[in-house]
Amino acid sequence: MSTPDTTPATSSDTTADATLDPTADPTALPDADPVDADAVVEPVDVEASGTDDDTDDEEVDDLLVQEGDVAGDYLERLLDILDVDGDIDLDVEGDRASVAVVGGELKTLIGPDGAVLEALQELTRLAVAQSTGTRSRLMLDIGGFRAKRRADLTALAGQAASRVAASGTAERLAPMNPFERKVVHDVIAAAAGVRSESEGEEPNRRVVVLPGA
């Protein structure tokens, strides 16, 4: 099974995402962002018993597999309606179901800067939630778009982390969607001497890379 992921926000992969906001003051720090939905997942209280832990994990895995199956059926019907050729790959990536549409001519399902892909992901999540009764965080990739975007953002975040660690000066990255910000936050969290926060409102919310505390 494939492992998907990736999507642009408001700019192209080769320009705005690789540059900083030219209008921002590079020395100003963002407002405090103690609870960042992009970077923090609240812990779940579990029983101390190992048996209970195993049972909980199995239930979560079963739910994610069920989400993938529902999403796969929904997308297959959609491809038939649109008369688009494509294969469906199902997987579980971390704590969410992952579905990829591969093969065929899929550009129309991705759209400019992944806009159509984002819309299809939301529709698929709604279909899954209606079937399972549980809010879905399923990730959809089409034609490897998210996978490429993840690789590009990982490189971008690594470069920003190196510059900030060396200069001690904060850098604001271009606006990104939640998926993209999560990728950047994960890279920064693993880097030495830097930390990250998000600032702004959607659709202009962005990651700020700061020197470590």
C-alpha cells in the first residue's frame, strides 16, 4: 500500500512557499500561541492496564480500517461517475486513515494548488463520518500530490531551521494549510535550537520559526 500526503496553500511550490513574507518584520515575534492545533495533539487518558491499552489500540485500528473502506467505496463511485480511471490504495498512517488515488489522468481531481483535492478530502471525510458516526481525520492523496508536497516542505522547513539556529532571528514562512503547517511543525520539533508557532487566521495562517528558548 502507498503512503500519501501533501498540498499547497496559497502559493506555488517553487516560489512563495520557498520564500518568507516580504512585508513581515523579521525581528518581531508572534503572539503567544500556547495551544496550537497544528502542532499539539491532546493526550488521551487511558487505564494503566496493558490489556486495556491493547484493546483500545485494536478498537482504534479497526475504526481506521473501517474509515478507509468507506472512503474507498465512496471514491470508487465518484471515479465511475466522473469516468476517470484510477486505483484506490488504502493504508493507516499513524493515527489516521490514509487513502490514495493513483494511476490514470488525475490532474482534474487535484486542481490548481490542490484546491480540488482539498474539497474532495472534505467530502470524503463527511461520507466517512456519516457512515461511522465519528468525525474523520482521513488523509486523501491523489496522483502523489501530497507526497511530493510533504517532501518539498520537509526540505523547506529544514533549511529555515538551519538559518534561524545560526542567526538567532525568527523567520515567517508563507501561509499554509493545516496539513502543510503540521509537516513543518514536525520538522522544526525534531531540529535542535529552534521552535515553531503558528500565527494569523485562515487562509493566511503561517508558521513562524523561532530560536529555541
